[in-house]
Amino acid sequence: MPSPTPSAPLSPLPSSIAPQRLFVTGIGTDVGKTVAAAVLVQALGADYWKPVQAGGLDFTDSDTVRSLVSNPVSHFHPERHRLQMPASPHRAAAAEGLTIRLEEFALPATTNHLVVEGAGGLLVPLAPGLLVADLVKHLGLEVVVVSRHYLGSINHTLLTLEVLRQRGIPLRGLVFNGDSQLDAPSEEAILHHTPAPVLFRLQQEAQLDAATVARYAEQVQL
């Protein structure tokens, strides 16, 4: 499927507004990280960047977010690495004879807000001895953690928060994905252990499109 035409870059923010730099990570794979990133991009009118895309090159996470964002100002920056194999980045890179290095990464040049989407969770390896958490620290970003409700999600969420705490990486807030009423006890257990705010909640949607993302964007509390 051909990629949509990239939108034009945003005009510089007023000098009185400090641009937000957010890194979206998940407690695992398929927890709704890309959708959460799209909601934040829509809410802030932010730029978007996926540093490493492993697999899915016919329609990447960047393409997905672009298709879900309806504001006219967001700019979608190219990935630093586009890897063929749908696998952990360290394995996908090795399959192409590459070794991902931390010094290869710098934030895109923009005066706009910026939402950066990671690959999997914080301890996913990018290369031997190099984890996603190392990249977050290197880029100096605040983190938004996406937690999806399933058996074991309390443990996985608290482990993710503990990694951030131990590494001195600032936590901006949480996004919960699932039935907020049915899974209220899980949320309560997680929030008992962190003062971080809930930025918004995602529900199971029969149809996910730009209108749906725009509706969620109105609920974001940053």
C-alpha cells in the first residue's frame, strides 16, 4: 500500500510555549502503543518519530499514525533504521549485517512538540549491550507508559515503572488500554504504587480511524 503524502512541518511554537518531548513505550508488544502515540500527536499537534522500525515496511507505524492523525500541522520524520525482519531490533539488524549504535540517534530538528515511539518495551535490545531504555536516556525524553489490561499486566507495568525509576528517566504519565470499569482493580493496584497521572484511557473500538483518535485526543490531560 503506498504511503500517504507527508504533511507539512508545523510553524514554530510561540516562544512562551516550551515544546514537549515525549517517548511512548509499552509494557510489552501489542498493547496499543502506536494508537496512544497517534492520540498524543493529535492532541498536541506534535511531530512524530519512530527511530527504529522492524518489519511491516509495507505500512509502518509511521504510516499508521499518519493515517490516524487529522490535524494539519504534524510532521512525520523518517526512521533512522528501517529493518525488514519483524523481530527484536537487535535481531532484525543483525540479519542485515548491521549493528545499531547509540551515537547514530539524535532528535529530529523541529521546534514543535515531538512524540517518539519506541519498539516494544524499555528492555528490548537494539544491539548487544544497548536497550531501548538507553536510547530514551540518550535522547533526554519524558516517558509515557502504555499499559494494556491482561493477566500479569500489573507486574509488567510496575516492572516498567521500576526500570524508569532506577535509571533516572522521568515518567510523564500512564495510558491504560482496556475496559476501565471491568479492570478498575488492576488500575487501582498500579496507581497505588506510583504518583504518575493517567493521561487518558483507551477502550476496545469496533472501528479505529481518525475520528476515533480525535475523540480520544480531546480527553488527553497533559
